[in-house]
Amino acid sequence: MSASFRNTRYRQAHQGVATPAGGIATFSSPEVARPGAPTATLTPARLPIGPLLPVVGGNLAAPLAGGRTARAVNLDYAASAPALQAVADHVAEVLPYYASVHRGAGYASQVSTALYESARQTVGAFVGARPGDLTIFTRNTTDALNLLAHAVPADGEVIVLDAEHHANLLPWTSRPHRLIPTAGTIADTVAALEAALAERPAALVTVTGCSNVTGEILPIAEIARIAHAHGARIAVDGAQLVPHRKVDIAALDVDYLAFSGHKIYAPFGSGVLIGRSDWLDAAPPHQAGGGAVRSVNAEGQADWTTGVARHEGGTPNVVGAAALAAACRAIAELPEDAIEEHEAALSARLLEGLTQIPGVRVLRAWSDSTDRVGVVGFTIEGHEAARVAVYLSAEHGVGVRDGKFCAHPLLNRLGVTGGALRASLGLGSRSEDVERLVHAVRTLVTDGEKLDYELIDGAWAPVNDDRPAPSWSTWGATNPVDKGSECGF
Ligand SMILES: Cc1ncc(COP(=O)(O)O)c(C=O)c1O
């Protein structure tokens, strides 16, 4: 860890003495027993690790089945990360000024418009956007990649890896594309991409920066170099990479980057597509409507504008954009490598703990990968992932993701047909979170579940689940949670 802590908030938070972040309810000391070595045997490597930055809900109390409570352990950052306290504070600060963007002459409208446009500058600069690049606000990564899919010249082929999240797979399948099977090593996968490009030119190679299943990072600069050498552009799905690593598209020579606010501590409905303007200026508008046109004639024919406005039809999400910019600012203020080191320390404990438990298999897509973020997919022999996830929540207050993580081809290739579990870390994570999960999995494997579980409408739930929900929530009435689609399976 860098010796020069540039800001006090960071230092306080990382030492675990930050002001508890606001939440619906808070819990100050863990009620669930913490496993591991007794205090007297703590080595420096075993010292407690606190959150890197305060997050909203970091001390939320979770009810356990049977009437107890515990601080909710959120190990599901890869799905949606909690808001940074700095983001929530900024949103509260700007809300009184909320008014229409780009449309009003009133004071609040002018302030909101400036806020929206400065957020665009901040977010673009955060990832190294070049002069001339467009930074288009979208709903999320899925929206951004769908936008791009309609902007690639119609006759251009797109090369896609089958290890992608569905968001970077399905938008491409309805247009000319080639799906490249992922090899067992990164070296062979990159070679397969190169061979595909050498066989026939393509307009675009689109890859994830980091697997949402295994946390393994792909060599983006190398893939960009290969794509460009063959006359193709490169798009990076940064949904999992940008929250964890410094990404500079100019330095990496990446043409397009997409990521989501809700995965980078700004859950206010904004995502972003950043990149070269020429295809985007020539593409059909992403959302036809007000704001995207210069003029419309009596027959309803539009003269579409160019630039970001072409793809931001309708009233923009100024709060979402401001929140995303606030998250970028807070992260940019951290000392260099702070996120990487925080996550590496927690990931090492998580991987060490999980791999010592009999029957646990940590998922890995590439045998030669050397770099990963704090996203760990795993299975437990003889235990159904969906049921384990419910057990972890009901008996230990631990939230993880289970299913096929919207990456069915990759899970199938890894031989995980019934779904897996995924623990993911972030800025608010602490060593106690990791210890709670490892303890819970070890207890499951050695002693089994304490409660009885039943399938209700195809989903596991504790029998007679008595966990209360906030008064405004319908959760208690609708247990078990409706996952909404097949995506989780
Ligand atoms: C690698 C990756 N790409 C894309 C997405 C889609 O993100 P969103 O749901 O915010 O559109 C996800 C979401 O989990 C992801 O992990």
C-alpha cells in the first residue's frame, strides 16, 4: 500500500474508523461468530482490513431466520455495488437544483444542464477519453453495447468471444458476427482472435475487460494492438473492469468502452458508452425523439443531430450522470493502486479460505491468467448453488450471487450446468466479510444446514421464514425472492 495517503477520508475508512455509513438500520458489532485465528496469533497479514471508502448501507442489519440479526455482509458487488457515501452526499447536494436539462432558461435548469455536461467531462476524463471521443450517457452497459451494435457499419463483421456476459454477446448476434470459442488459456484465446482476424477482415472485436464469472482480466492492450493491426476496431465491456482497475482508453488504444454506474457505486440509473465519433454520428439515433433532432418537417421527417445528443433522445438522467461523475471523482482521489491492493489482500484471504474447504472448486476460465479482480466464482460439490445462496443469507447474513451469471456459454464450457456461486468484493468490503463467508461455507460442508429449506415456486426458502422486512417493502410477503428471469440460472 502506498505510504502517501492523500486524503484523510481514505485513511480513516481503511483503518475501519470511518463514520458508519447511513442505512435503513445499522449494526455495530457482528453477532455471527467470526472464525479464524485468535487475536493473539494475528500476523500482519491477518490484521483486520476495513472498507476502503464508506458505502451507504455498509452497516445494514440483516435479519437471520430464527430471530437473530447480523450486519449484512454484501459480497455481491459485481451484480450491483452499494452507493459510495460520497455519491449519496453529492446526490443530496444537487437534488434541490434538479430541473429540466437542456430545455429550461430558469436558474435550476441552467445549473442542472451545467451539472449534466460537467458530469460528461468528468466521466470521460476518468477513463482517458480522447479529444473528439463521444461520452454518451446510457442506462447501463447493456444499453451502451446495444447502442454500439447499431452503430457498427452494416456490412462490417463483429468478432465476439463466447466467454462474454450476455450483454456483450446477444447485441451482436442479430448482425454479421463471428463467435469465437474461448480457449483454455489466454494465450490461445488471443491467438484464436488473431487467427479469426487474419482469416477475414472484421469491423470490430468486442471483449470483456474482466470476466464477471471468474474475475480474470484479459490483456486488453494486446488485443487492441492485434485488432488494429488487422484493420478492426476494439470495444471493451468495462462493466467489471472499470470499478476495479484504472482504465485509460487512450493509453490502451481502445476505441469504445461501456460501463455501468450501478457497478461503480453510483446506482442512480446511468451507464456510459465512450468512443470514436464517426460511426456514432452516422448511426441511427439510439432513441428517436426530442433532443436528438435539429428539426422535423411537416411530414415528420427528422434532421438528426450529431454528437452525443443524437443518442440521448428524451429527458436525460441528470442525477444518474452526476452520481456517476461523483463516483469517478471519489475513486480518482484514492492513492494509486489502493483499490488493487485492498482487493488483492481480501481476495487472497477469500481464495485461501475457500480452497481449503473440501469440495469447493474455484472457477477459472484460463489456466495462464495472472491478474484478477475481487470476483470469485465457485461451486461446492454436492450442494446446489441456489440453495447455498439462500442458506448463506438466512443463516449467516451473507449476500452472494448464484446462477449462471448471464454467461451461459462460459458456464457450460466450465462444466457448471447447475449454476455456481459468486462472491465479489469492492470498496466497502472488509476482511470480516470474507471471514463470515468462509466460515459459513466451511460450516455447511462440515455440519450442514441448521434450518430446513423448501422449494417454493422453484426457489429455495427456509421453512417458516420469519425474517421481517422494512415496513415499505413487500419482500416478506413475496418470499422467496422472484429472480425475474432465467438469467440467474
Ligand atoms: C461483464 C458484464 N458485462 C455487462 C453486464 C451488464 O451490465 P448491466 O446490467 O449494468 O447492463 C454485466 C452485469 O453483470 C457484466 O458483469
